[in-house]
Amino acid sequence: MPVDMTKHIGASIVLALGAIVSTWLIINTIADIKAMERTVQVKGLAEQEVSADTVIWPVFYKDADNNLDELMARVDEKNSAIRAFLVLQGFDDEEISVSAPSIVDKYAQEYNQSERGFRYVAKAGMTVFSHTPDKVKAAFSQLSQLAKQGIAITQDDYQNRVEYMFTQLNDIKPEMVQLATQKAREVALKFAKDSDSQLGKIKSARQGQFSIRDRDSNTPHIKLVRVVTSVEYYLAD
């Protein structure tokens, strides 16, 4: 049968027009989606100063002697004196834990053979774990009473430093996250205003990790809590 060329050409034109229209629709749809997804990413910072609620205070000292029995007897006497001092400062037995003394026999070491000094060196003492940092600060200022009894508390050793902690982070988390989010929104509103746009809804939000550090080196009992929230907003013309 002869082919009807007119119908064939017409069908081709229809298919071509359909493809053009489809392409145009796809392009405009993509353009609309991109226009809808104009966004701005901002960060909001929240900081709060808090007081430490828990403290660990290592109360340690060193002593030395050539006679181990005499050294250990002196360690027991000094431990009793330290405990009495701590009780006088208001600490309960539950807040005080005695550590086993660490004894070093310098004669058993291969180095410093020419400068041995005392043969036995003891490191002993106890640790205070308290939820009342003010008591520790007060007791710390009275260490001269132990010094008068011949007990020199080690303070310059990193392992024996007083450690202040803040353990009530969960109580202030919601308020700080809300504040950080508000700060982020303020930044986003300013950006939208400067770019002649309208701020839309939140597309995504991410809470950063909380950090707790000393406010400064002179006041370790005062902590600075910090969190950064990242928020992405839609923008509209």
C-alpha cells in the first residue's frame, strides 16, 4: 500500500512539538524548584557562665627516709593529721578517700647512682570529692596549718591540681539551644533584608556540641558553657 506522506509528516511534527513542550516544561520546573530552594545558612552562638558544682582535690605530699618502717609510721601520722584537718574544714568521711602510698626504692634504680640521697621516697595522701566547691576553696586557703605540722602539700604537680567540674549541663541545654537558634535567626533576618529577600521556613538545623571550659586560668571554679547552632532558612523574593 502506498504510504500517506502527509500523515507521516504530521505525526513527526506532533512528536517534535511534544518533545519541545516537554523540554520547556522540564526546564521551567527545574527553574521553579531552584527558585524555591534559595537558602541561607547561618550560625548562632550561645554562651553562659556557670559555677562549678563538683570538685576533686588531691591532697598529697612526699616524704623520704632511709628506714622504711620509720617512713611508713610517719606517713600514717601525716595521713591522720590531714584527715583531722579536712574534718575540721567541714568535710564528711564520705567525701574523703585515702590512697595507698606509693613507695620508690631509689637504690633499686639504675640511674642516679651517684646522687641517691634518701633511699625510700613516699608519695601519699588522700582525695576529696565534694559537691561543695566553696568548702574546698576555703580549706585550700588554710593549708598553712598543715605546713606548720611539717606536711607540705604538693600543689605544682599537674596530677595533683584541683579539678572543678560542672555536671548540670542538661538543666541549661534547652535554654541555650533556644538562645543560639534565636541568634541564628537574627543573622538570617539581616541577610534577607540586605539581599531584598523574605526569610522563609527552616530547611534544616543542626546543634553543635556543647563545650565547657574554664573562664580563665585564675578562676577554674567558674566555667564557660558554649554551643553553636547551624540553621538553614529558605529565602523568597
